[in-house]
Amino acid sequence: SEFQDSDLLQFLGLEKAPSPHRFQPVPRVLRKIIRAREAAAASGASQDLCYVKELGVRGNLLQLLPDQGFFLNTQKPFQDGSCLQKVLYFNLSAIKEKAKLTMAQLTLDLGPRSYYNLRPELVVALSVVQDRGVWGRSHPKVGRLLFLRSVPGPQGQLQFNLQGALKDWSSNRLKNLDLHLEILVKEDRYSRVTVQPENPCDRLLRSLHASLLVVTLNPKHCHPSSRKRR
Amino acid sequence: AAISVPKGFCRNFCHRHQLFINFQDLGWHKWVIAPKGFMANYCHGECPFSMTTYLNSSNYAFMQALMHMADPKVPKAVCVPTKLSPISMLYQDSDKNVILRHYEDMVVDECGCG
């Protein structure tokens, strides 16, 4: 056991044996990748494991980081059509300094597709947190706006490319990424006549789930593909 | 030219054997999501001097086998993996991160005397 905990796990790139209490939900794309690789291995087909075909990027390590942030002011209703506000927090310490970032995709899961009618229309605003203040207590100071996206129906998954934002992070060598998420309700001319079984903001508050998929390439393990000379 | 060998004669010579590693046996099923295990295989068998040419041997193994004949204190050539392939593993670490990573040299594809 002692050997397993130190030498062998270190060989596998792990500091200690992970002991998760329960498994996190695994996105479909990761399951698809592992199944395709298992099938290729079983058939004996050669495969380049430094290229993620399903995502169209080079990389040998895919990490899905869970959001560890918190909702802001869940008790008091917001003004100006704001549905909910949340600080998204991702601990980036698992990303090694030498690794080259090739993809960073934020996924916001707004809940199952069968939950809602296609209204009301929402607007999702995603900004960087300039100053987090007292963690979990004070309202953070919101900085640069990264995305402002209109969502016709609050259902399913939304994806945002955060590679640019993470490159800034990488150059500053920060160990975490704080984002401010605000979801606003857009006035809908049908919304008054539609029977909503439940306030969509309350439902979003329960079902909203965020995660960050980071793909990195370690040059030590992945050499650039050699080109044939003419 | 192919050399006809009596049936069962090769059984003790160096070759690849099947070995399935089940992560549950190692207690790794608690953190490895997929796969549940993999066919790792292993190499085992004799590397006699007379057969080094036929057992995917390195030149070094040939010389070592020759030296063993001359001086038994020199150990025999051994049966080792000569071709390995990687696998991918999907697991969860203690910080709730889900990680897909590939590990080189995890599956024995071919064996030989080395």
C-alpha cells in the first residue's frame, strides 16, 4: 500500500491516491473520447494520443474543473431584469506551468431540455472579477466583459471559449480564475400569456452547473509531428 | 524458411502472455472512471542461445546468451517487452477535477529476448 501511494502514483503523475467521495458527472465528449480510444486500442489501430480528434486540438491532458463559486444575493430579487448572479471560481493549480494551453472551454448547463418552454429569452453576461473582495461575503468588483450572449430558451448547454482569458491568467501565473456570471430576463411579448409552472430564475438557480474544460499539451510527452522533405 | 517445430515445443520460450489488469483488484476503481481495466499482457519464457535468432532478440541478447554459455556466472538473456503501446485513463482527483490523460508504455504488444 505504501508503495502504491507513493512511487507508482508518482509515476502516473499523481501526488497521492485520489479519494473522491462521489464521481462528478462526466461530459459526453470525454466519454466519447475514451470510448473511441478504447475501441482503437482493442482493434490494434495506431492512434495519436497527443491530438484530440473530437475537439480538433492538440493536447495530451484534458481536465474538467468544477465550479467552486457561489450565488450572489439569492434572498433579495435583483433589479433591471437580472435573474441571477454568480461568481464562478475555478482552481487552476492542477494545470502545470510547463504545459501549453490549447483549449479552455466553459460550459454552462442550464438544465435538462424538457424543463422549459422556449421562453423567456435570457441574456447571459460573463465578466472577469477584478477584485473579489471578502470571499463569499462582499459583492466582487466586476471587470472586463468577456461575453454577452442572448439565449432564446433557457435549456441545455452553453459553451464559451476562454482560451484568451486564460492566456492572460497564464502570463500572470495566477492559481485561480474568478468570473462573474449574470443572467438577465429579456422582456418577451409572449411571456405574460405563457403559463410558467415555476419561476425560471428559481429553476435556474437549482439547475445551473458550470465547468471548465482545459486541454494542455506537454511538449515533453508530445513531439511535433515530423514532416517529410520534398 | 520456416522451421517446423513440434507442437508444445515453443510453450516455454519467450513470448507474450495475456494479462488483464482489473482496476477493482488494485482498489483503483474508487477513482478511475474508465476503463474498468485493460489488457496489459506480460512477457515470459526462456531465451536459450540456440533460439535467440527466432525470438525477436537484440544483438545484445545474442551476445549475452553466448557469454552465458561460456561463463554461467553471466546471467541468461531475459524475456522483455520490445513493443509497448499507451492507454488513456479517465479519473477523478481529490479536488473533484475529472481528468483524461494518456499513459505511454502500458500495454505489451510484442516480446523478445533482451
